[in-house]
Amino acid sequence: MRQSPALTFSRVGHAFLGRSLFEDFDLAIGKGEAVALLGPSGSGKTTLLQIAAGIVEPVKGRVLRGYRRQAVVFQEPRLLPWMTLTDNIAYGLAARGEGKAARRRTAERLALSVGLEEADFTKYPAELSGGMRQRANVARALAVDPDMLFLDEPFSATDVGLRRHLQDLLIAAARSRGFSVLLVTHDLAEAVRVADRIAVLSGRDGRIAASRALAGRPGERSERAIFEQVEAWSRDPVFGELFSATERAR
Ligand SMILES: Nc1ncnc2c1ncn2[C@@H]1O[C@H](COP(=O)(O)OP(=O)(O)OP(=O)(O)O)[C@@H](O)[C@H]1O
Ligand SMILES: [Mg+2]
């Protein structure tokens, strides 16, 4: 029997101030599957992710959730300024009834796994660099042991080296824990590196303009294969509207 999906958008429609963003949006994400959602700026990617995560109620349609626990990584780290690094990472764990010492151990283990150092554990967000806050952001999401992870352009503000590191970390965590992923990104190379499948949201009617499965598994694709796939899709008309002159130049 086929497993039920982790997440299903069923004929979802949404509008802001009377302006329709999308109608009849359908997308299913399998358990353990990583889907990257691409689309031009303003096409509604963030709105879709927020609808999926239950942050925004859609005007029409339904979202079916076949997962138990979600975590969301926003583009802005959103750490609580009055809490230390490890307390921020452990924040979501209190609701799960874990004891204080266990929460701290989990937070410290995750902090180290994303490349933060022991000397940083008691620092407050204002004392951390942007990159360190971004690492903490990812650690905090993984701390709750989600089976569905939503990420909205999580690495776009980080430099290339750290971005690669966090992508690799995400791939490894998804593989070892088997969670599903919905990743919103502008970066086709990131999508090709991290995802099993790519969905492209059309800027015109808010439907999926293309859905493409990627060969091989995330983490097992060579740099050359990733580069060649990005090159090939960059010439594909379906992906055309993603690449305005400015984005192509990046
Ligand atoms: N709370 C809101 N109230 C009114 N309009 C909104 C609201 N949130 C988003 N919009 C509008 O909906 C459209 C889609 O926004 P959304 O943030 O989902 O796009 P996006 O695809 O994530 O864009 P980007 O790639 O720039 O992040 C935009 O035109 C935006 O101005
Ligand atoms: Mg957005």
C-alpha cells in the first residue's frame, strides 16, 4: 500500500486584499521527501509555506497533514534576545516535558553539530554574528525532532561557505531522521543540491508550472552533476521566469 503523504495541498486558494495569489493549488509531499519550491518574487511562496505550517488560514481549499511535529526555519533567525544561545535552541523542548538538564544536553549537542562552539553557549543573540544566529536558527528547528520541516529561504543571507555547510547539515539530518522538507528558495543550485523534487510556482496564475524529480539522492550528487542540472534548467523556458536578468547575474 502506498504511504499517505506527509503534506497535501488540496485546491488551496488565497488572496490578499481581494487580489488572488493562487487558486486550486495542489501539491503533495511524501514522507521523507524533500521538495524545493521555487518561483519569482511575489508569486506566493512564503504565503504557501505559512499556509502549510498553519500560520495563515487559506481562503479556499484544505491542507492535509500526515505528520506529527513540525518546525519552521524563517529567513530571519527570530531568536529571543533575552535568552542565551542554548536556551534559544532548547526553547521548543520545554513544551515536550523534557527536564532542564536533558534540554540543555540536547541544545548543546545540536549547537556543536551546527558548528557553534562551547564558548558561545551562554552568549545572547546580540553577541552573536549573523552567521552564528543562522546556525542557531537551524539547530533550534532540529531540536524539536520534527517529522516535517519548513524552511523559507533559510540560507539566503549567509555567505557561500556557511550556506553549503548548512545545506549539507540539512541533507544529513533529513537522511538520518527521515523527516519531510518543504524548502522555499530562490537558488536553483540549492534546490538541486538539497531536494528530491523541485516544484516551480508560476508568477502568472499561482499554479505549479513544473514539477521535476531529481536524479539520485541529496548528498550523493556530484558538484558536476549539480552544475550541469542547473545549467540545463536555466535554459528551460519553464524555469525562464525565475531568472530575471539580475538573478542570472548573481
Ligand atoms: N499579509 C499580507 N497582506 C497583504 N499582502 C500580502 C501579505 N503577505 C503577502 N502579501 C502579498 O502577496 C504576494 C505574495 O507574497 P509572498 O511573500 O508569499 O511572496 P514570495 O513568493 O514569498 O516572494 P519573495 O520571493 O519575494 O519572498 C505579494 O504580492 C505580497 O505583497
Ligand atoms: Mg518569500
